[in-house]
Amino acid sequence: MSSRRLRVLIQHLPSESATWTALRNAMTAEELAKQAESGEPEKGRWSQEEQLLASAVDAIRRVEWVLLCANIEKKSDRPDAPEPMRRPGAGAKKAKTKAQLTEKSADTLLKLLQGGAT
């Protein structure tokens, strides 16, 4: 068996296999920390069980958030909605940007409010 064939076989083993577990256990604390910081779960392979588990986690987070929102009277004190777990094939959620009102937009808006669209 060629080394390339062996590498391909190892790469396609399930993440919970004895081989991958042994490789993870052999990593140093620094390597594990680096891996955790640069981890990109959306590029990994997930089984159907892992997808269902992620859906369950998202549902529980959402229920917890709704419960908190229902029991906090002031809207300003309510927490932001939880983000769903990152899944394979889906990139990280992009930050929302607020629309900026330019001077041209402000002039157009003022004209519309004054009754003219010219």
C-alpha cells in the first residue's frame, strides 16, 4: 500500500475512530489550543447524528432565550438571540452593518418629507 493511499484512508476515517482519537491524544496542550482557536467546524464532515444533535442544541438555546425574554420586562435588558452552531458547508455568520445615512440620502429624504420627490 502506498503512503498516499494510507493517508487518504486515515483522512476519511470517522472522527471518533481509534486512529483519530490516538492522534488527538498524542497532541500537546499548545497544539490543542491552536487547533481550538483555528477550528472551522463548517469545513468538517458531520454525520446525521451530529447534525441532529446540533439542531437539538440550537432548539434548547432558543427555548432558553425565549424564556429569558419572557421574564425580563425591559426590552433593553433582553439578551441577543443565540447564534446557531456552525455546521459543515455553512460559513460563519457575517456581522450586520447598520446603514449609514449619507448627505445625498438625507437631502432626498428631506425633500420627500416636505412633499416633493423632485
